[in-house]
Amino acid sequence: MKTGAAGIELAVDWLKNCKFLFVLTGAGVSKESGIPTFRDALEGLWANYNPEELATPQGFKKNPSLVWQWYDSRRDKVKEVEPNPGHFALVEIQKIVPNFFLVTQNVDGLHIRAGSTDVVEIHGNISRFKCFDKHHEQADVPGGLKEPPKCDCGSLIRPDVVWFGEAMPEKLLRSSFAAAEKADLALVVGTSGLVQPAASLPFVAKQNGARIIEVNPNRTELTDSCDLFLEGPSGMVLPEIVEKLRR
């Protein structure tokens, strides 16, 4: 498992020659833009709460105003930050590699703001909304509300994200697994490899013959199974790869 300059060169060679690239990104990419991970954000006013109170259907039904205000504070944080060099590097890689499929576990929309297209937001998007009972999509929901507004059907409106205990959208999950099966190279960036079922996607790719490149400042559950581990933040590693790809 090569690292450093030799690892970058190997990654560039694999990317130049791959026919289908599958990319999975996680919270580490967003953290580089200044967005704390879910549990890191449980500080200050929110330090005494746990995920079951703030990110489950049961928590929303028990205290909808609390959950609504928590997500409103998260949306405010997302508005304050910008995509980082790691996001922009993935945009450039998409332009270079002929077949590119990006799945993100992040709900902040930063990949789309950076210019990535056809992004599969497998955990949803914090800036989109739907109603709790019927999943009717909602538009033009204002910020700063103390209580969740109501849909025309009478149901409370909630963020369009996947909460703990909820199933991921079946269509997105199917397309993600199908892409992982087709890939001959998988790039896994800034994810802990713990949250299922997204964490199994790189292993699906590997079982179908793909090489795995991991980019992460720290070793993870995936590291021992990957073919190449590039240690470092994505905002430094990925731009270096792009620079060499362009040569």
C-alpha cells in the first residue's frame, strides 16, 4: 500500500485508465469546509441532547419544535460555509473520467454548489423539505421559524433527510449499488466507513473487481481492505491528483 508521492502517482495512473469511477464521500469532506459532524455539532445550546431526540421520527413526533430549530441552526451553518478544494477537485475529476458516479452521505449540498452534477445524496439534503405523513415535497419554506409549518395536507413539514431508524430511498440505494457493481475503480473520501448501508458500497465494488482508493486523514474500517490509502485531508490530496491528471 503506497503513500505519499508514489501513492499519488499510482492513483493518477488508475484514474487515467479507469472506465467507470465510483465515488463515495462522507462527513470529513464537509468538515474541511467548517461543517461539524453530526455529533460534533451537539455542543453549546445542543450539548444536552442526543441523536434520538434530534434525528429520529420519534423525536420529531415528541417535540417537533425542538427538532425543527435544531435543523434550522444546521441550515444556518451550511449557509455560512463554502465548498472546499476537495469538492472542486471532484468536479474536475468528473470532467476527466468518462463514467463518474458520485454518492455522498452529506446533507449539506456542497458538492452541488461546487458544480458536481448527478450527485446521489443518499442521506437527503438539509435544505429540502417534505411533509412528515405523506412525503409531499415542499418549496419556499422560510428560515427562522420556531415551529415546523404545515403542508396543505395538514401534516407537519420536516427536513428531507434520512433520520436514524429510517430506510434510505430505495431508488437511490438501488442505483448506488448498481454503480458500485459496475465500477472498476472506487474512490472513498472522508468517510468513517461505519454508517450502513452506505459503508458497504466500497466492498460491493471490490467484490466485483474494482480497486479501492481511500483518502482520509485517519485510518478507518475500510483502510485494511483498500488497495491504496492516501493519508491526508481531501482538500489537499485531491487537488494534487487533479494537477497531475491534467499533465
